[in-house]
Amino acid sequence: MGVKKKREMQVAALTVCHQDLETLRSFADIEGKNLASLLLRCVQLTDGVSQIHYVKQIVPLLEKVDKNGIRDPSVQSCLDILAGIYFSLSLKNPLKKVLASSLNGLPEFFLTEAIHSFTSRLHKELNTTDLYSYRKVIDNISSCTENFNLVLHFLQKSFIEILEENRKFAGNHIVQTQLMNDLLVGIRVSMMLVQKVQGFQGNLWKTSTSPMWQSMCGLLSIFIKFLSDDDLLQAIQSTSGLAVILFIKTMFHPSEKIPELISSLLLRSVDCTSIPEWFICSCRSLCCANVSVSTLLFLCQGTLAMLDWQDRSMGPSGETLLLDTVHVLFTLSSQIKESTLEMFLSRILASWTNAAIHTLEFSSPALKDSLNGNSSTVGRLLEYVYTHWEHPLDALRHQTKMIFRNLLQIHELTVKGADLVTDPYFLELTKSLLQLEWHIKGKYTCLGCLVEYIGIEHILAIDKSIPSQILEVMGDQSLVPYASDLLETMFKSHKSHLKSQTVDSTWIDQWHETWVSPLLHILCEGNLDQKSYVIDYYLPKLLNYSPESLRYMVKILQTSIDAKTGSCNSRGALGALMACLRAARAHGHLQSATDAWENLVSSARIKQGLIHQHCQVRIDTLGLLCESNRSTEIVTTEEMQWIQFFITYNLNSQSPGVRQQICSLLKKLFCRIQESSQVLYKLEQSKSKLTAESELTKDQPSITLQQYKNFMSSICSSLFEALFPGSSYSTRFSALTILGSIAEVFPVLEGSVQTVYQLSQDIDDGRFQTLMECFTSTFEEVKTLAFDLLMKLSIRATQFQDSEKLQDFFQAALELSTSTKPYDCVTASYLLNLLIWQDALPASLSASLAQQVECRDGDKSAAVVERNTLMGLLRILLLQAAAAFPMYGRVHCITGMLQKLPLNSLQLVSEWRPVVEKLLLLSYRLSTVVSPVIQSSSPEGLIPMDTDSESASRLQVILNEIQPRDTNDFFNQAKILKECDSFDLEDLNASVSNIDTSAEIKGKEGKTCDVTAQMVLVCCWRSMKEVALLLGTLCQLLPVRSVPESSDGLLTVEQVKEIGEYFKQHLLQSRHRGAFELAYTGFVKLTEILNRCPHVSLQKLPEQWLWSVLEEIKCSDPSSKLCATRRSAGIPFYIQALLASEPKKGKMDLLKITMKRVTISGWPYKMTHRVHALNILRALFRDTRLGENIIPYVADGAKAAILGFTSPVWAVRNSSTLLFSSLITRIFGVKRGRDELSKTNRMTGREFFSRFPELYPFLLQRLEAVANSVDCDMGEPDRHPSMFLLLLVLERLYPSPMDGTSSALNLASFVPFIIRCGHSPIYRSREMAARALVPFVMIDQVPNTIRALLATLPNSTDQCFRQNHIHGTLLQVFHLLQAFTDYKHRTNSDFQQELTDITVCTKAKLWLAKRQNPCLVTRAVYMDILFLLTYCLEKPTKGNQPGMLPKCSRLFSAPHPYIGAAIVSIQ
């Protein structure tokens, strides 16, 4: 809301060398009017912005010089110096652009000399041998286009040397990234130069002996090498593909054969006898060798981007190339696994559709026939859209939308002049899309594109309830953006159509009935999520497009309020009214607040809304008061009264979401008050200048400002009153958050800036004490809010001036840091930080250390904070050295102090280094004490006093330290510790070195008490937690020294390696989950900095650690300390931290190494390795930071889980189950409801097998094996363990709109095996098989499949049959019939006849529903089938029904004690 200050432009000043400076001085005239004088004054300035002014004067000055002036040596020297200045400036410096613009305006008689000066300077630049200056030279080349031969030769040399340098620095990510960027810029510059070469040089260079031709051939071969090198960044490969096609286009002659040549390259059918020798030499790898998928992909991209598709220059061969390109892309789509290549493919397909549109403008009839809607090419593109419109990558889904829209335009061009509304292709497309379920995201985008072409009338004619159907699904957050966009497209199209059809304004009633009435119904009757999303997404769009609809909404809702006031579970009409008014005011559709209060809603309604039973009604009413589209709108007296009324009753809200919204809305109100007050101040200052028309309001600003001040004071008083002792967490949270917003919006300003209110002026001793008492809360959020508020106030209260009080606070903090209660040490941390940042440490402590940690020159406030932090650390470290209490509280305080200190800009570096060393030493020693418990095989119940003497002594220390000693009088009777006369680093060293970990330390007050194993474990894991967080913080915040002797940095490389070894040891050996999870948190902080560290040895540590642990896992040595139980304990966390910190835009080499070792291909015969591998896979698939990089390994993970589930070893089966659960979530998304088969957690069969094609043969093979074992006639049936997993995947698929089209993945192959799985003796397996069968049967084949299944059922006369087989078959019939009726109920005219045929077959097996069938389970399922049939048959005319209803009626009327329980109603 605040007005942002305009950012000042920063321009680096230009400079010249000493020799050039002396040259300018020698040529400068006394009057200072020549060019040399102008440049001399310019270079002597240090401000780049001021220099721009002088640069702009160059051309006007030279325009005054006559032609003879070119012979003046001073002008020639100045032009040389200008060339040097130009090349010395960075590419992004504004001075360079200004200078280039000025030089472009030079008089003609100076141009030749200027070009000569620039060429001479560029020659010197091109002769450089410094590899790291190449980027600067390339940037300079991009701004000059003379002497192409020399430039191209330099680029060729630079590419070779950069590539060689990249190999030398393998493993150094920082250097390699810089080199790759240089390479990318060089390729782009080469392309820019080649695009201009013909215009400058004509055809003279196109001779094989020309040096420029040789350079071009050399560059072409280099680009092809880049294109084929998968170790380079894909951005470089992609750009190289563009460069290759551009060079071929520029060099190949005749140009008419270029499309034919590129087609042969893409189709791998190059005839080497018919192409020039230079092409064979330069492009041999493309002509003769096997070309990778990525190479072909980027060649297709270059073909579409670099060739001219917008004219007829390529002729019929261009049309052939267009079709060949898309067929190559179709082939590649089934071979690509990496998500980045998938993204490239989608963009290239979108580019192809654009090229096709351009080509169709002038194409032949043959191409139009090949690209109409019924062609195979468009069909495959449509299949690609259907397969990828639910892809998890947003960018890829956006590309599918573009492809679909372009397909519609392509078909429109092929049938130019036809009526699109009645076009069969568009009608069929609309029909197929409307048949899909509304949970499919792609349905919304494609329907939106169709509406743009054919309008909404045809869709509403099919079903008028479509707006209501779309609004109904807006309770699902993932669908809301798509649904709201589609509704916007539809109601805009509908309004335009109605306007064009009707002369008067009667059309608005029809439009309101179609689009506004369903909205009001949802606002009054819908569920909470549905209303919230409709208000946030749909309502603003509707009001923005049709503001006049607001009064219609208000009129309808006002009449309904008395009847539908609402309750705690329903908003009612009042809630809907407030939501509409809030959205209207926030988007500027209400002219003023007065307009709203007087004309639309009464004051009584506002108060009723502020205390409504439903929380969202209260929020919407508050939003109506607080939000405005103008940040400077005056807050009226009525609004301020209502806000005070609201705060009185709503601070204690129990919902976190409601509390957050209240605080956010009030902050918006405070911003309005602050910004409008600034306007009022300006108005008050200029009121004497007001015209006579405004004299009536000349005193209003001062009155309003005083009202503002009184209002803010009243609000703060109410908030402080709410912070009484014993107030609830929710009240304290709300009050402190609002107070923090006030302190932030109304800051303490220096100078003459006027502000209407300052919170610090209303803070007295009582209110300060109130804030300090908030630290006693057991909730850390309350402590954080209180601390932040005190820091924002920047006050110097009387408590901070009383030395005795300061000593009490400090001692209380030290006492609290020894408590065994978790929240006490958190309180201690905040107290210490407050004393440090307020410069309020006790005077005795400050005086004792003033000599040792003096402030350096610089920022005094930062230096004071740094000095205070250092003194606090020294005091704690001295107490730590003689600890007779749990030490994790003190470590927590140390971590808290370090986290709030800017450790990258320390001034007292020499004083910090020994402190850091002691921190590391104490961390390691504390960890050594507690590690026997944490690394025990059963830490939960361990007090191993009979272990070795060293461990026993350490454990005895723990037992003595954790004796209960907590009291609750820290703030009332603070314990004063013995004063230390002085603090000295030498004393600290001595104290630390004399620690005796085996000494017995008696507890406070000498009392003995029982210590349980749980107390031991809690103390140990909390100690390990704090040590891990401290070490992680040190690694994350402290700078690393470049060399051990250097003065920069605090941590040495060896110390970082030691910390890494520490984390490695505890992650791989700890058994307690709390310990290794928190060690993982600290280790992640370490690994994140290693990849960004300039030290090569540190950069390579993650890879070295990864190889080490993978080798140890593979060996599975019995003497290894790796934990094989507890889901491999910290091993997955360790590997997860190493992989997640790897740069995501790189090649992810560590991930590839790991997956190669832990998937099936890397499995040995040892069971321990398999368990570790499965647990590691589970952790990696659950890690969201790996994103789409883990998707190519999903198929291998699924194979590992399914095969592992068949293992005879329980540990392997258990780990496989956990892995499979993670894979289901990764593939189908997080389950957001209780429904196991939620529609949002499914995908089509074609999409599934297109994304994971390797699973098609694997699942088919495994399913066949399972099916063969289920129906075994010999002996006991085999309960195949992997059947459950197979069916669990298959049942989450649903039919695709492209079912029935040709595809390499024939889903019908699964059908017979799934049917046989329905004969399983396990009830749950039969149910899953029935659900899994549905997506594999094409919708047109469902009736035949149902009849075939019914035919397999036994007759009443059969003597031998299995009820399991009958039950499985009936379940399959039921689910197929249910899917069939849902899919075709409103769209298929033959639906009645198909149901009649099914009914005849059902009637033949009716005995299964009677007492003649002894099995109640199968009778119940048959009843379900009959109910479903009768429900569907009673809707149409009943003339065709063959007596099924009477039979069913007699059947249902037959008395039976279990029939009522067995019947399932579907209505």
C-alpha cells in the first residue's frame, strides 16, 4: 500500500588510462571548447550519471567542425580514446548505450576515421590470450560488425579454448557455470554476425579458399560438436541447434534445396553423393553417425526457428519439410524421459503449429488436406494435448493450451469460409470435451479455446446448467483458476452475443439469470471452500466486466437477508451481500464509502456482519471496511467506530486462518490511515491556496488528523488491555501481530517528516512490562512477536537504565537457559538477544570486556551489536566450561545470538576466531558425551551403566546434569550468579581444556532423584539437536577463509571438512529419529554452501561423501555401523541432503550416480543392501526439492517396489510397501480428501503409459504372471503378493477421450488378465480388479464386454461353480455399467437400446439374486446391478423395457432378513 521511492539509477563511471589522460590534457585548449577539453572534463568526473551529460555533447560539438577538421590530430586522438572507452565499458552500462547512440550520429566525414579507430582497437582486443577476458571481447564483438574474418577466427579459437578449460575445471561448478555462460554468449554473437554477413560482404566470401569460408566451416563443425555433447548445458545445445541450421541456410547453395537437405538430416537419410564436400567434412557426425534424441530435437527447433515459413520461398519442399519435422517430433515424444527435454518438445511442437499456420496462408491443397481436423497429423497432435494437459509442469500445460488453440486455427485455415459453429470437426470436439468429467484441468483450457472460436451459444444449447456445473467444482483449489478463467471467457462471449442480437437492454436479465443467479446460490448455500474460492477468483472478474450487476446482486440479496440470515455453519444472504460489497469496493466499483453505507447497506447490517456467527462473514465485513482500491482514501468516523467495535469481540478467534486475515486487513487499514494522513498534512499546509469552492472543508484536515490519532491510541489501548496475565494464545497472537503492524506502518522517523501516530510514544513502564511478560508464554510464536515488536520500537525504557534491573534480566536469562523445559531456553535466547540489540547488557559485564572487544571504525550501531554478542558468547562459554546442568539450553542461546548477527560483515574478526574454535570444540565434546545413547541400537530404554568405563562415566555426567531443578520464579526472584571480576580469552581456553567429562557433578541443592531412561534420551537428543543446528548455522553464516593464513573469513577449509565428517558420522550411525532428523537439518545447511563455495576441494566433498556411503552400503560389511533397521535410520536423510543441494539447472550427476546404484540394476544379492536401496528411493521420491528431476526414475522405482514385495524377507517387503506408497503420491499427487480414489488423484491410462512407457511391458508381464496363478486348478490357489500393488496402480486410471485411436500402447492387452484377477480368493483384490478394468475397456466396447462377462456366469442348473468367480465377475459388470451410464447418459442416442440388450442378458442370470443362490455377498452385488439398471431405465419411455421392472419389484418385495442390508441405493 505504501508509496515506493523511485530507485536511483546507478551508473559506473568511465575511466581512461594515464597515457590517454595525458593526451587529452595536451590537446585541450585554454577556452575549453574543443573535443579534447570536453572529454577531459568528462573523464575527471566520478559520477556516471553526470558523464552521460557530457557524452551527449560530443556530436553537437563535432557538427560545428568543418571537413578540414578531420585532419586535426587532436580529433583523431580523441576518436581513438572514444573507441577505447567504448570497449572498456561493460555491456549493461548505460554509458555504453548513450555513447553508441551518440557515435551513430557522427557527421559523414568523421565516420571513416571513427570506423578505423574502432577497428584498430578491436584488433588489439582480438589478439588477447587471456582466457577470462574472452567474455569481454565477445561482448565488444556483439556491438561491432566490421572485419568478419578476424572476428570469426577469434570466436572459433575462443570456443575451443573455453571447452578445454571447462574440462580442466571439472567439478568446479562456479567456474564451469561462468565458462558455459561465456560459451552461450559466444554462440549468440556468432549467429548475430552471420545474419549480417551477407549484407556486408555479398557473395565474395562464398569461395572454398576464402579465409572467411574456412572460419564458417570451422564454426559449423564446432556447433555440431556442441549440439551432440550431452555434457553441456541444454541451453547451449539448444542454441547450437539454431546456429547449425542458420549456418546451413547461409552457406548452402542453391537455397531451393535447403528444405530437402534438412529433411534428409532429420530423417537420417542423407545421400552423401549429392551434397558438397564441405558439408560432409563439417557435418559428418550428423550424416553418418547415430544421432541422439536431444540432437534431433534441437535440430527440429532450429529448423522451425531459423527458416522462413511466412512466405513461399521454400515451395513444395518446404511443405514436405514441415510434415517431416512433425513426424520426427512424434517419434521423439515416445523416447524422451527427462522433464527438461519434455519442456523443449512442447515448445517446439507449439512452434511447429505456428509455422504450420504461416505456411497454410499460401499452401497447396495437398498440405491443407494433410492438416485438416480429420488428418492423422492433427489427430496425433490432439492426442499429445490430451496426454499432457494434466502434466505437473505448469509451463508444459500452458504449451498444450497453445498447441490446442493453434490446432483450431489450423483447421479453420483448411476450411476457410465455412461456418465454424456447424463444422463437424468443431461439433465433435465440443461433444467429446463435454463428455469428460469436470475434474480434468485440460477440459477447461480447451473449452475456453473453443468458446473463442464458436461462441458459447452452441454449448449452452447442449446443456444450460454448465455454469452451475463449473461453479460446483470450485471447491477444489487445484481447479479454481482453470474454472474461473473458463467462466470469464464464457460470460464475455455470451454478453457480446446477446448484445449483438438484441436492440434494447432486455438481454441483461437473461445474462444475469445465466451467470449471476448461480453465483448468488453458491454464495448463500455453498460450502465454505467453494464460497471462498468463488469470491476470490470468479466474483472480481464478473464485477470488473459488468459493474452494473452489483446493484442486481444487492437487490436480490437484500430481499433474502431476513429469511437467510445465516448461522455458524452457513453464511446466508448477509454473508453473500458482504462478500459482494467487499469485492466491489476493493476493485473500485463503489465510488466511496458513503455511497456504500447510504445506498446499498445500512449501518445495522454492518454491525450485524461484524459479530456474525460465521467467521467468514465477519472477515468479509471487516474487509469491506478496510480495503479500498485507493490507498489514500479517507477513513470515515463511522468506519473507525465499527473497527473498534470489531476488535472488542474478535481478538480471541480460535482459527489461525481467521487471525491471519484479521491482522492482514487491519494492516491495510493502517496503511490507508498513514498514506491519507500524508495527503491531509499537505492539504493542511496548502489550505490558504484553496479556492472559494473548498472553503467549507478548510478545517477538515486537522479534525480528521486528530481523529486518526485518537483512533490509533484507542486501538493500542484495547490491544494492550488484551495482553493481561493469563490471556489465551490466540488473543496474544492477534494483539501482538496488530501492534507489530502499527509499529511497522508508523515507524520512528528522523527529521521533519510528519506522522500521525507513533507507537513508541504510548509505551510507558507498564506497557513495557506487559510486553516483557509475553516472554513467559509457552508458545514460541508469542515470544517472537513480542521480541520483534520491542525491536521495532527502538525504545530506551527505564528498565534499560537501571543496572540492577539489567542484572536481574541477564541472570534470569542465564538461569532459564539451564532449564530442562524446552520453552525456557527459548525464552532465555530472546532475552539475551533483546539485551544485546538494545545495548542493555549489565554494566559490569560491559566494563570487563570493553578493553578486549573495542569497536572499530564504521557502523557504530552494528559494531555495538557485534561487541555485545561477542561478550554474551564469552560469558556463556565460560559458564559452559564448568557446566553442572543440561547444556543444550546454552547452545540454543548461542545459536539464537549468531542467527541474528550479520556474520558476513564482522569487524572484530580477530576476536571472533578463537570464539568460533571454542564453539566447535565444545560442540564436538558435547556430542561425544551424548552419542552413546543416540547411537545405541535401542536408545528408547537405555541406561547402560554396565558398559565400558568411558561410556559409563559420560552417562553418569548426563544423569547428574538432568536432575530436575526447575523453578518458576525467574521473573520474580531472579537468582544472581557469582560475579566474575573479568573475562578473558585465556581463561576461557584454560577452562575448556580442563573439562573432565568423567567427573561427577552434583545437582542443585544436593538432592538426589530418580532419572528415567526417557529423561536420558530426551536430554541426549536435544543436545544433539542443538549441536547440529549450531554447526549448521556456523557453516551457513560464517565466511570461509580462502587460505588458512588469510585475514578474511572465520572458518577454515579443514574446519568445514571436520563439520562435514561430524554430520556424516551421526547421520549414518544415530538410531534415534529425532537426533538424525535434526542432524539432517544442520547437514542441509552445510551442503547448500558447499556447492556455492569457491574452494574446489569443498565443492567436491558432496560427491566424495556420496561415493563413500554408496560403497559402504554396497559392501554390507557385517562390521559396518550402518543401521539396517528403523527404515535405515539416517542413511536416506544423508543421501537426500547430498542430492537436494545439487544445482537443479545442471546435469544432476549425483542423482544419476545414486539412482544407478539403488535401482534394480544396481542390486546385489545381499538383503541389507536391498533394504537400504528401497529406503533411499523412498526418501528421494518424497523429496519435493528434486522436483521433476526424479520423474525419469519413477518407472525403475515402481519396478523395485513391485519386485521387492515378492521377496521372502519381511524387511524387504516392508520397505517396498513404504516405497510404493511414496510412488503413488509422486505419480498421482497428494491425496487431499478421505476418498481413496479421488478424481483429482487419477490420470488417464494413455497419459500414465505415455509418461512411463517402461511400465507398460513390465506391468503387463507381471499381471499375466499374477493372473495365471490366481485361477490355478491344482491345489491351494496362490495368493500372489504383488497383485495388490498392480491393481492399486491400475484402479487409479480412468478412460481417455482418445480411447479408440491408434496407439503403440494398446490398453486392451490388459483386459483378459484383469478379468482373471477378479477371480482372486481375496475380497479386496476382487474389488480392485473391478475398478481397474474400467479404464482399459473402450467406451464403445463396454456393452459387449458386459454381455460377455454375464455369459460367463453359471446357470441355475450348473452343479459346480465358485462364488469367488461369480462375485468378481458381478463386481466387474457393476463398475463397467456404472461408468457406462455416467459417460453416455445424455449424449448417445443408442443408449436405450444398449441398456435393453444388457437387461436381456441380466434377466437370464436372475437366479443369482434369489434364494436359489446361497451366497448373500453375490446376491447383494446382483441387487446393485438391478438397481442401477432400473434407475436408468425408468427415466426414458418404458415401452422398450422387457418386463424387468415388474420382476425386480416382485424380487425386492420378497421377505428376507438380509436383503435390506444388501441393497445399495444409487440415487
